[in-house]
Amino acid sequence: MASQTHGIIPQHHLLFYSITLQTHLTPISFSSMQMANTLMLCTVVAACLVALAAADWSQGTSTFYGGVDGSGTMGGACGYDNLYNAGYGVLNAALSQTLFNDGASCGQCYLITCDASRPGGENCKPGNCITVSATNLCPANFALPNGGWCGPGRPHFDMSQPAWEHIGVYQAGIIPVLYQRVQCSRTGGVRFSFAGSNYFLLVNIQNLGGSGSVGAAWVKGDNTGWIQMSRNWGANWQALAGLVGQGLSFAVTSTGGQYIQFLNVVPTWWQFGMAFSTNQNFVY
């Protein structure tokens, strides 16, 4: 299990938490631009320092993959396919098996910062934090001792390169990190994407806010009662029922314990391969 770091960071450590922020702004007056940059800088630094000082953190490690634009992270073991369409973008990570939890962690959010106090910390970009969504599995490599960085018992994040370079120096390749699970902030509502066949419905449930992940799910056709679904793999939930040609409703309980019914969100003309977004989302 991950070791824990508790309490307030010693004041002399805070001296190392500075930040460089690149912004793209519409041209405005010089004085206004200075003020806007200063306010943005202070906000980001304050948010990171408050989290570092107040929260309990777990120790882990992090590498990166997917290329400079993050395109190589599309798809993955959660089944989200195009991560932009699914609501996650490129600020994502593949989790080691210990964290992935057989797909139950798909969609969850983690706040991560480089740990300058541990070996390899000289490759940190001090003061920077990044929030990533869990979208993939980093499998163990049993050709290496103990399964490599993503081996059993190791909390490891194989982050998209754009996310990783926010907290670590590219040339390092691997850095020590501190992480904590946090609430997810999403744009828009929960999304349901369909695969399967006539008597096998496979639904990928995407873009959850709050806890970010699905604890339980049900589906209801126009001509059926509520049918409990089971996790098939990743964020894919299945129902062994003939629901083609029926309008569909869903009910979902998040891992945070919030229950929402998504009534009549899928029309009768739906087909496998389609996806439907809703206007409801989770807050916990």
C-alpha cells in the first residue's frame, strides 16, 4: 500500500514551490495584462499550496506516454475510445493495477504533484499540480523485476505527456509524485455509448462529475422494468436483454453514493455505435 504524508509542509519547503505559467491571452492594455497574469499566477500557486499544506497525500511514481499531443492515449482499458468525445481530453493517466481496481477506478480524478523531497526530485517542476482522469490501465511487465513500475502493489501513473510535462522535466522519464483522489469537474452531462448485439447491450458510461466513477447501473426499456447491469470491463456495463427498438432510461449510482435517474434519454431509433449525452451530472 502507498505510504502517507500527513500534516503541514515545513515552511522552508514552501520556498521551493514557485510556478511558471504560460498563458494565451487576447491583447489588452499592458497594465491590465500584468494584473490578469498576476491574479492567475496567484490563484494557481495558492490552490496548489493549499492542497499541499492541508491534505493527506500518498506516495507514488509517474512516467508518461502518448506523444507530445497526447493522441496516443486515445482508447484504452476503460473503453472510452475518443477521449475528447467522452469528456476527458488529454489530461489523463493510465493507472497501475493497484490503482485501476479492475476498472472500478475508470473516470476518477487525481491531483498529482512532483515530490521534490525524494530521490529523482531534482526533475520536478516545483509548485505545479495537475489533475488527471483515469482512462487506461498501465499493465505490469513481468519480464522486469516485480513487474516493473506498474507491477503489483505499486501506485503508478503513466500520464499523458502534456499532463506529465506540467510537473516533471521531460528528460527525466520518471519522477516521484504525491497524489490524492479529488472530485471531478466535468463539462456537460453523463454520456452513454452503445455496443453489443440484439440480446447483449454493452454501455460505456462516460463523463461523470463528482466521484467520477460508476458504482452501479440499471437500464429500463419502454416495455421493461428496471434491469440491473453488471460491469463487463473498464467503464462498460452490460445487460443481457433484448432492448433494440425501445426507448431507454438509465439509473446510475456513483461511487460517491449519489443516485440519478436519466429518464427517456435514448430514443427508440438508437443503434449500436451511437452515443447519447444527457443534461444531468453528479456532484459527488
